[in-house]
Amino acid sequence: AAGSCRRRRLAPLNEDNGRFLLLAALIAAYLSAGATVFSALESPSEAAAQLRWNRTLHNFSRIFNISLPELRAFLRSYEAAMAAGIRVDALRPRWDFPGAFYFVGTVVSTIGFGMTTPATVAGKVFLIVYGLFGCAGTILFFNLFLERIISLLAFIMKACHERQLRRSGLLPPNFRRGPAMSGVGSLVGWKPSVYHVLLILGIFAITLSCCASAMYTAVEGWNYVDSLYYCFVTFSTIGFGDLVSSQNAAYQNQGLYRFGNFIFILMGVCCIYSLFNVISIVIKQVLNWVLKKFECTCCPKCHKSSTRLSRRNAITPGARLRRHNISVDADGQYDSDTEGRRLSGEMISMRELTASNKVSLAILQKQLSETANGYPRNVCINTRQNGFSAGVGALAIMNNRLAETSDSR
């Protein structure tokens, strides 16, 4: 057991790599389970539809005395016409300005319905360049929307938290936000809970989808379940294209409907994107919990050796709070930089590393406090850390602004 624990400690599988591999395994299992369920649900219907179509094809060929090869050639031409956007019933023009605007909106948002595609070589080449910058800019817009919606929710939840404290008598009635808040112990370090944000975003997404589905049911003539299905497929940018809104030639109050369709899709995509990122944080918390369950607890020698190493070596990010006292004691034991380097084998001294660690922790606490209280975030990052130490993208935004996420950093 001791040998296996020693090999596990020496292996280059840190917490981030372990989380990545565990998530990859869970995604593979999730995909396999989904494929099994969908295959069981949809395969019988597909086989029955294929059987009905073959029967209809043979009956049509026999009744109208048309050979099957000629009939199949005609149907291939009809499929090509459908791919080009030609329908039996009158539809709206695909490449007028409103139609082209609808197309580029589905491109940059990565929805990609597929009901309209460029047919010329010049159009396909332009789409590659256009989509490269358009998708990047739209992802940046989604991240900025996420940052602002989290700031708005933090402000609202902060006000509710202060109101509860006033009712309980922990805050004076004349308390106002400002520098004086640093003296109020109940509000120092307060941040909104990721689970509360998840609940609020979930309610907002459900409400938005229900309202949009009611509009599509009334205008497009779909049933309500199909409308909900379309909302999820569109807002999540899956974009199958089996149902596409605003494709008929004319609607009652057409201009108002197109504007409402645009607003619903824009707000839906932004909201679902934010919701997905909050759910990803919750998934990360579950992965961290699973990894902690897998930690080595079978060998006391490993724990003793790791404790001795923690007194000499650098403080690990996951054990800042847990080993703070031990690190301070270790710093006191080595009065000279040379002795600290000689015993620990580190490139920098224990005292220097501990000081840098304290400065970084203070900067992080200041940033989180300013975020929760609505102060401007003028952050000066220590030059000892690289630019990606706090993470990038939506995950970094959530880590900086929500309460439960900081424990895993």
C-alpha cells in the first residue's frame, strides 16, 4: 500500500489533470448513455417511416406506370431544390437583406440552422473570413454579458442580504454602502452564492423560453412542445434546423414579429450561455468533491512525509488555509535565504515565496470585496504570476465573482 501511495504521489497527475481526465470519462459515459437512449427511442420510428416510404414509392410507381429509376431521379432533383431553399409553397426570399441578416446572425452566434447556405465560391470563402472574426467577437460579447449579468445579480443579492441583516439587527438602520462597510463584520468578504445565481438564471431562462414559445405557437402554428423544443435548440446554439422561425412569405404584423424574434433569440442565447457556465461551475464542484474522495488516505507514512515536505517546500494553492500556520512556523525556522534554499531545494527562499503568497491572497480578497460591493475593479496583478494564473474566459469570471468557486482555485 505504501509503494502504491508513493507512486501515486510521484506521478505527474495533479488536481487539474485529474479533474480533466475525470470529466473526459464522465462525458464519454454521458455520450454513450445518450446515444443508447436516443437509439432506443428513435430507431423504431425511423425504421417504420422507411418502410412506409418504400411502400408509398412502389405504389406510386405501379399506379402511374413510372419506373423506379426515373422516379428516384426526380426525387433527387427535388432534394437538391430543397437544399437550395426552393419550396412548393411560397417562402420569403433567402438572400434579401432581412434574410441575409438572419443568416449572418445564425453564423456569428454559432446557431447554424442550415436552411440557408452560400452557393457560390466567393460566398463560401467570405464566410470563412467573416465567421472567424464574427464568432470570436460574439463569444467576447457573451462573456461581457455574463460579467454584467453576474454583477447585476450580485448587486441585487447584496441589497437583499443587507436588508436581512437590518431586519435581524446586525446592521444599523442608517447604514449605506461605501468605505464604512469595511468595518461591518457581517459584510466583509461577502459574495453571492453560485447556487442562488443558478436558480435565478434558471427561472429567467424558463420564463423567457415559455414566453417565446407562446409567441411561436401563435404566429408559426407549431404546437407548444415543438415551440419549447425550438427555443432550447436555438438558445443553446445547437441549431438543428428542423424548425426555423420567420420563414414564411408573410406574417400578420411581420415587422413586429421579426423584431420580437430577434430579441427573443438574442436574449435567449445570452441567458442560456450564462446558465451553461454556471452549471459548469457546479459540475466542477462535483468533480472536486469526487477527487477529494479519491485522495490517498490508506497510508499514514504518506501523510507524515507530506506534512514534513509542507514545512519546507512551497505552499500549494489547495492548502493555503489548511497549512497557513505550518508555513509560518517553517518560515521562522529558516532565518537565512541560503538555508531555506538548501533544505527545500527551491529556486526561491521560503520567506520570499510566503510573502508573495500573502500579497497575492490580499489582492484576490480586495478584488472579490470590490466586486461584491460594486466598486471599480482596478486590479494590479503581481508580476510574479503569469497572465493566465487566474484563468481566462467565462470560467475565470465565475471564479472571481461567486462564492463557492473560490474554494477550488
